[in-house]
Amino acid sequence: MTAQTLFYIIIGIIIVNFIKDKTLDALNAKHFNDAIPEDLQDVFDETEYKKSQAYKRVNYKFGLITSTFSLVLMVLFLVFDGFEFVDNFARSYSDNAIVIALIFFGVIMLGSDILTTPFSYYKTFIIEERFGFNKTTIKTFVIDKFKGLFMMAILGGGILALIIWFFQLTKAHFWLYAWGLITVFTVFMNMFYSRLIVPLFNKQTPLEEGDLRDKISKYAESVGFQLNKIFVIDGSKRSSKANAYFSGFGHEKRVTLYDTLIHDLNDEEIVAVLAHEVGHYKKKHIIFNLITSILLTGIMLYVLSIFISNPLLSQAIGVEQPSFHVGLIAFGMLYAPISEITGLIMNWFSRKFEYQADAYAKQTYKDEPLISALKKLNKNSLSNLTPHPAYVFVHYSHPTLLQRFKNLKSS
């Protein structure tokens, strides 16, 4: 196989993936005007449903523009040897492989962020603002950008530097050390994300004493779930959309409620949502996802170790001087179809786990407040109640509201 053949394969993968996504988007868009399912008639009134349809159409058109822009940009970057240009730029500053790689990825990530920021701005301050979701100020938007870039530079750059160092020391066996590093990092972040990372972007405060905290504690005690740390996060700082999540293990286990969730739902509904989250914990879904993620990372790194030393990887994207960092880019593009397949499998498991967590909440608490909570959350986020089945299969990590409703009623 020649470098030119690999180049055409990469271009083919990018274009086929784009066509697949746009076909699914178009199929999904045909259902925007479907009638509300009979079981969900109480989610939207006529005015709200028209607003929901408008929100879906606007996002569909906006997604078509942004994804087309990304496709054209990537193809042009490949055709006109953009990676070669950036690689030469990085090499003009250093002879050290790690420094070159950090500059290389730094330029690409910064350039990508600069090019996509106008789209992000439009999405936040035009689309989300128009439909009443945006609560972000321009100051917060800018600060978030800089914080995100800083985190990427420190964490991403640090991990990349260590992986290249492992490669220099051990060559073909670097994947074992890289896998160990990423595993430790993944477990650490699962444990301490809420304690270390979330405070950089949001304010977290303990849920104040009162009826809601008492009800949550009473439920947790009834199912033998030790829960001492209950926090409220200022999600309304950026959006009116609501959420809740568990994080950490052991002593670091905590539940975080968005202030918007507390505003949108009553106490019974909030406890039902938390019962669902406890179901994920009790059914070992969190452990399954963590272990599976680690295993998939190990497989990817092992495959990478087989091909990374082949100069064809770098040459396939127009870089004549082979290197780990350029080979990593090419490998990522070639590995994309495998990632798509594993993503489909993980989404299937995720939807199955959602049913199980719903059933757990019904068995240990009540189904009616969970159903009403799901309806309110879908209503307040103007969710699509009638997505195309193929779109759901590929993109949804959760069942649709109608599927969850029917499952709760039949189980």
C-alpha cells in the first residue's frame, strides 16, 4: 500500500462519515412536524410545540452549515499539505520530539478553536438566546474559552508529552505504559472531577437543610445508599437547561443538582430523578462504563503501537518526515470507523442501562414523579419527541421519552 492510497482512504472515510451523518440528520428532520404521540400530549401545548419545532429546524440548519464548514476545512487542509506546514513550523523552534509535538498540536488546537469560536458564539448568543436558554454573558463565554484552552494545554499536553517519552524509551511497548497512564488519569478524574475541575467553571454549594435534603437522605437511607455530599451547582450561570449527576467513588461519592433542576421540578420529582441515578450506581453501570472505556483505550493504543512506526502514516497526510505526533493524527482518522462501531455498541448499552435505572427508580420509589420529571425536562429543553429510529440508534445514548414512558408503564 502506498501513501497516496492511504490518503484517498482517509479522504473517503471523512466524506462517507459526513454523508452518513447528513443523511441521518435529513431523515430525522422529516419527523420534526410529526404529531405529538398520544401518551405525551401533556408535554407541549400547541404554542410550545411550534416553538420546539422551530428550535429543531434552526439547529438542523445550523448543524448543516457547521459540519459542511468542518468538512471543507479538513479536506482543504489535507489536500494543500496543511499538516506539513504546521509540522515545519513546529520544527523551526526545536529539535526535541516532545517540544515539536506540543507546538504542533498547540497550533492545530488553537487554530481550530479560533475558527470555530464564531460558530460557538452564534450558537450561544443567537440561537440559544432566541429560544430563552442562554444565561451566559460575553465575559463568562470568553473566560470559559481561556480556561478550556489552559486545561487542554496542561492536562492534554502533559499526557501527550509522557506518551511520547514512553515511545522514545520503549518503542513498540509504549502502549502498555500509555495505557497505564491514561487508566490512572481516567480513574483519578472520575474520583475527583467534581472537587478539582468543576470549581474552575462553576460554584458548588452544599444543599441547604430543609425538606428536599431530608427527602433525598431518607430515600438514600431506604436503599442502603450512603450519601452525605449533596451539592447545588449554578448551572443557571450559563443555561436554563437542567441536569443532575453522580460522581466519584467511596468517600468522594457525591450528587450534584443544577439549580435549574431545583427550580423546574418539585421535591418528589427531584428524588425520583436521583433514584434513577442511584439505579445506575446500584446496577454497576458506572463501573461497567469505566472499565469498558479503559479496555477500549487499551485496544486502540495496542493497534496504534503496531502502525505508529510506519512512515506511511505521516506521508499519507502530506508530511514527508515521519514522526509520532503526525502519525497519531493519521491513525486517528483511519481508526474513526472502528470508533463509530464501538460508539454504536456503547450507545446500545447506555440505552439499556437507562431502562434498568428507570425500573430501579420505579421499584424503590415511584414511577409517576419520574415520568412527570422526564416530561418537564424534555419540555423545558424543547426536546424532539419524534426522532427517526435510525437517528436514535446511531446518536442517542438515552431512549426517547416515549420509549421510557412505555417501559415504565409496562414494567
